Amino acid sequence: FFAFNVFTQSFWVEQNSGVSVSLNSVTNSNWVGAGWTCGNNGTVLRTSNYGSNWINVSGNGIPPDVQLNTISDCNTFYEYAIVAGKRGDTAIVYRTTNTGASWQIVFRQLNGKINGISLGNSSIGFMTGNPVGGRWSIWKSTNNGLTWDSTGMYLPQNSVESGWNNSFMNVGTYLFFGTNNSRLYYSSNQGINWLFITIPGITNIVSLD
């Protein structure tokens, strides 16, 4: 191979989060250096310098018995973030508009589990979760995650399939999420219609990017 351009190599550097619990999800922002992570025991951390330092914004409305598994920032507003977890048999989603100084519940679902959330560069957001009552949990927000609605976003469950934490991606009008049933579901019109593909030899589609 011939190298016409030589670039300085970059390497991963381990950072200290300041907490000992499992961290289950991380998101970065269009805002330079900003990011969020969440984990067990109601833990939420944020950074404003590319992860060199993390600020613990746990509590402030999120009880310590909530196991948080997915988080998204809102690229329109640096102060906004939304995080989902499970408390007992109920899926719960919390939202902040002040960089984690306080959190409010914006969604509950009995026997549910939210696997992925995306708040984009507009007021529109989406989240997906495990099936409840034979129907995949697919929700849309038109006000930066304040309220959620599943009207017109029907997708039936196939057998006993379920999803994976953070195996969800939103690119423009396209939505994608993975399952434990060899299926990758996708929609080209923001969740109104759904198709799926299978990937030979892969049963669990646990990550998308």
C-alpha cells in the first residue's frame, strides 16, 4: 500500500467516571465536547469536555432504585436530555431541560422496557422498546420528548422476539432497531410502515451505528 497522507494516530484513553456502578449507555452531542451517560442505581453523568471529566447529576428526581439503560441528548438544546430505565415492572422515562439539575417523568409503561431513544435536531424524537401485548413499543414525540404517542406506528411482535439496549438508530426519516430474532426492523417514513431484513448467521443484533 502507498500512503499519500500521513495523519497523527489517535488512541482511546480510559477515563474515570467517578462512580462504581455499571454504565449502560452513552451519547454525544453536536455541542462541542458535550455528552451524557447513564447506568444502574439511577446514575446519570454528563461531560462538557469530551469525557475528560464527568459531573454526577444523579438523583434530582430520579430514584436510586431505577436501572437506567438508554440515554439521548437533544442536539437542538445543550441543556436537554432524556433517559429511560425500569423500576420494578414499569418502564420510566425522565427528561431534563437544565443539564440535569432536575428530572421529570414524561412516560410510563407497565410491563415495558425502552431500549433506545433519539432526540434529533428538531422537536421530533423517537423511542423503541420491547413488545407489550403482542405489539412493539414504538413512540414519537413532537415536542422534544415532553409527551409521547404511538398512534399510527403499529408493528406486531413476531413470536416471542424482543430488543436490545441501545440497538436503535434514527437517520433522517429512517428508523432501525435490532432484535434477538435475527430481524433488523426498519422504517423509511418515521415509523408509519415497517419492513425487516435478516442477517445470515446472526441471531442477536445488539448494536447499530
